[in-house]
Amino acid sequence: MSATMKDIAQKSGLSLGTVSKYFNGGSLRPQNRAQIEAAVQALDYTPNLTARNLKTKQTKTVGVMLPELGSAFMSDIVAHIEDTLRRSDYGIIVCDYRCDETLECDIVSFLLHKQVDGIFSVPMRADGTQFAPALKKNVPVVLIDRLLKPLDGLVSAVVIDNQIISRHAICALLNAGHRRIGLLAGKRSLSTTIDRLQGYKDALCERGIPLNPELIAYGDYTMSGGFLAAEQLLALPDQPTALFCTNYEMTLGARIALNKAGLSVPHDVSLIGFDDMDMTKAIFPDTTLVVQPMRALSDHAAEQMLSLLSARETQHKVITLPATLKFGETIAPPTHNPAR
């Protein structure tokens, strides 16, 4: 016969209430937790999740919605979130909506049909209507990396201070003497694109440099998008002397475009990229990069969700984390006189 929670209580020498609190994710003294875990291992106990879910009206499952599962940034975030949630006995359902706003809405409905307790999302649709069914059912939503202004106060979020770090990156290029700086931006409607573009504008304005719209190329935060955006800028009669790539995949795409054009970094074109990920370290080890606090982003998002699910937190909030600029060897003074 399988062991029961009553057996765990007897084996650990603790009350049934304390054991129940443990399995329901409650806070316990370390000594009590250790005694229960030892008893679980000794008795080879497996909790009856179906019965518990019926009692608590929770599935202990959380949905994660991503615009592109193949993105190194996205997969890193998911891995860290899963680690944190697993410690609280939550599982995840990961869904890739392929940057398709219609599919994004459909996946919200799919996750609600699966009766998830909460939803994490890196959103695409800017009006926030994709989450209306979840909010109607009081299913908490935590956004990662991007904000949705129409949902202020209705959802939680964890982001970096995109405007400030973008301004710092452009200032680093200006300090090296660059004036024609190309910006590889993302989709126009995304909060990350808007904020990183604003940081670019702020830096130019501080130095009295007029904004030149031809130096801004919009992509879709993919490698191919970065390649095409870089090609667009490099095809200008007066090429930019430096590029700022505003996400990881676009950084890789830009490097490919520069190689194809036979341009050397930083001799011909200086470059600042985004995210200190494995491929960048392996192929372009000395790239100057904006480094996002990946672990902190994931941990804060997971903790926000757990607080909302346990009712420890009832108010939705936005956590903004600082990013840093990691200097490599991809910035040098321009080798030709830039247009002024």
C-alpha cells in the first residue's frame, strides 16, 4: 500500500497540519522541512496531485508564452523560471506563438482551457487585449522584458531600464568620436523598441547632434531581421561608422552582414551588441555588449508569480532592473570623417 500524508507525519514526528502545509507550499522551519523530506524519501511517498488539485482548485501549472522559442534569450529565461517554480512544486507549459498576434490570442485561450494557475508572457500585441480572457478569470499575468501600457496596474512585469542603458551605449560610441551611428531596432510597437530608441535619441540630443531617421533600421528581433537591417544601413551612400544592435539575435545578424560586406570590426565599423550569450562568447568573444541581468529577471518574475498565486501579493507592480555595458574590443574611433 502506498504511503500517505499521515504516514509522513508519523515518520517525521510532526503534526499532519505541518506536513500538509509543506505539501501546499507553506513556509516551514528548516528543521521541520528537513524531517519531512527525509520521511518522504524513506517512505518513497508520491503525493496524490489530482486529489490535492481538486481540493485547492489549483493545477500547480503555469503557462509561459514566448514569441520565439528558438531565441537564446527566451530559452534562458524559461530555464531559470522553471528552476524557481519547480522548488515550489509548480510545472510549466511552454507555448511558442511565433510572433503571430492571432496565435498569441489563441494560446491564451489554450492555456486557460488547460486551467493554468498563472501566465508568464513576453508579449507582442501592444493593446493587451490578448490577456482579457485571463484577467476576466482572475488568472495572474506576469510580463517579462516588455510592458503593455494599456494593462498598467492589471498585470505584473519585470523589465530592464532600456532607455538608460541604450543612452549609455550610444554615449560610449559618441565618446569614441562617432556621429553617424546606426540603430538596429525591433518592431515599432514594442515597449523595448520604443524605450531603446528613446535612449538613442536622448544621447544624440545631449550632444547637440540632429536625429537622422535614415540611420534607424527596424527589424523583428531575429537574426535575419538583424542581417537585413544592417544591410540597409550599410547600403547608405554615407555609411554609419558605428552600429548599435538592440537584441542578441540582431547582433549576430549584423555581424554576418558586416562579414559579408568585407568590413572589419572595429576598424571599419564599431559595434555594440546585446546580451552576453554563449554564441557571442564563442564566435565574437570581444564584443562590447549590453548585459541584461538574466537570472535576476527570471527570479523576480517567478517570485512575483508565486506571490500572486499564494495571495502574499495582491497588487500588480513593475520591477525595473539595471543593465550594464560590458566593454570589449569592438569600439574604435572612426577611420573617416563622418558627416556632421
